[in-house]
Amino acid sequence: MTRIRSVVRGTGSYLPEKVLTNDDLAHMVETSDEWITQRTGIKERHIIADGENTSDMAVAAAREALERAGKTIEDIDLILVATTTPDYTFPATASIVQNKLGSSHGMAFDIQAVCTGFVFAVATADNYLTSGMAKCALVIGSDCMSRILDWQDRSTCVLFADGAGAIVLEAVESPGEPDDRGVLASTLRTDGRHWHKLYVDGGVSRSGTAGFIHMEGREVFKHAVTMISDVVVDVLKKSGMHIDDLDWVVPHQANKRIIDGVEKKLGIPAGKVVVTVDRHANTSAASVPLALHEAVKDGRIKQGDYVMIEAMGGGFTWGASLIRW
């Protein structure tokens, strides 16, 4: 029985020009390269330029994804931007991106699930495409986390950074088998009881300010490994697949210790895990598509590969999607 699958046609990314190393941070706050590397695996990160916005990064990543997909903006009838750092309170950053790309048709809206935002956006786009409400989607994760950092708080300022990644998904009629190309299954979850463990202390209705990130690091780590592992297992169950069937796992790039913890818990060989956290740090919703694009561009991820994307973020939110490339 045939069915519609959401097939990845292209990927793209953008990283700001400015690079901030651990040694640079050591001149700004009481920390060191050794301290940051040991606890996070991060060595450097990219920081957005003055006058540069979330939408600018999103547009750059989108243009590359469209080019690599062999599509134009006229082919796109759905734009989703996963972001925690929108250009404006409203309109949605997706509207700004749509306009900058020269489009005025279809749908465009934002998704806010913090670091899990891109995974939520992929699952959302998949539902629009497979239901027939859209034919071709541009899914973007873009965040400038540096703008909501307290640069005197070494527990957070060493972790986060800026960037954008994008993919183009197209609705394609497929045989309806497990080896179809496209998004095969997704699991998304939220538990608001943990909101205070990772949050920003500003907001329109509370303070009228953007605020700064606050995090209970040990609590986040404790929950992250279990939560991420659970949704990966659930997606595999939905797909009728085993962990050994995966060719690649592309995790949220929050902390190398979390990535290693999930690897160990699920028995995933390190050689199957795409890691960019050392060079990109935690770019929130951008981290998964940035890592995806890097692995596609350098030839690691090839057509036919089974790729698991997963993330966990503030809310708490967490989720995973299995894609056959």
C-alpha cells in the first residue's frame, strides 16, 4: 500500500564569522580551557555579529539547503523556523525569512521547543506533508543564544553559541515499506514540571525584557540521558527497527558528556555518532541541522542511510525522529 513520505532533498548551514575560543572566555570570566573541555567537550563557538539577526542566519542556511535540493523558494509552500531567539515578539521569524527569500505564498510560522525545536519542526512538517496540506517544506533551526547569556555566569556562558541549519523536505509517494526514504517515525514529549531547571528569566508578560539563561546543570544532565534514550527506543519500536540498524545518530550538541551517556546507555558505537559540539557549542534549535549538514556535506551520511536525530531542551522538551536518507 503506497503512502506519502517526507523525503530530505537538501541541507544547508550558516555559522557567524566570529569565533570565541575557551581561551578567549578565560579573559572574560573565571574559567579555563581545561575546565570547559573536561566538563562539556567544547573548545570554541561562533558568535553572531552586531546588526546580524536570527532571520539572517536562517536565510543563509535556507538558501544553501534550497540550492543543494535543486529547489527554488517558489517550490516551498511551508516554512518552519525553530527558534528561541526570534527577531521580534511578532511577527514570527518565519514570516521575516519568507519575505527575505522572496516568497509570499504558502504557510510560515515558528516553533518554540528550545533545543528540541528542530526535531519538533521536522515532525510537524512531516505531518503537514503526509496529510497533503503542503508539498515541499523548508525546515530551519536558527538561534543566537549569545544574546540571552549573562557573560559573567560561567555555568552558562561557556555552553551556548549561535548558528543556523536547514533542510528541505518534499512529499513523495512511496511503497509504504520500512526501507522507504523519508521520515519514518517521530516521538515528541514535554514535561512542564521541570521548566525551572532550564529557563530564561525574562519574557513579554513577566518583565518586558529578553532575560538571561539559568540552568540547573546537574538536574539537566540527570534527566537528559534517560529522556533522550527513551524516545530513541520508542521511535525504533514504531519503525520495527533495532539500534544496530542505525547508520548514524545526530544528537543535539549540548554537552559531550550527555552525548557519551546516551551512547553508553543505548549501546551505540561512537563511530556512528555525529559530534560537532567541540566546534559549535550548544546552538539550541540549530545544533541538529548544523551537525546533519556537516555529515552530509563531508559524505558520511549517504542516500539510503538510517539517521536518528534526537534532542532535549528547556520545558523540558525532548524528541527523536528516524529518517531514511
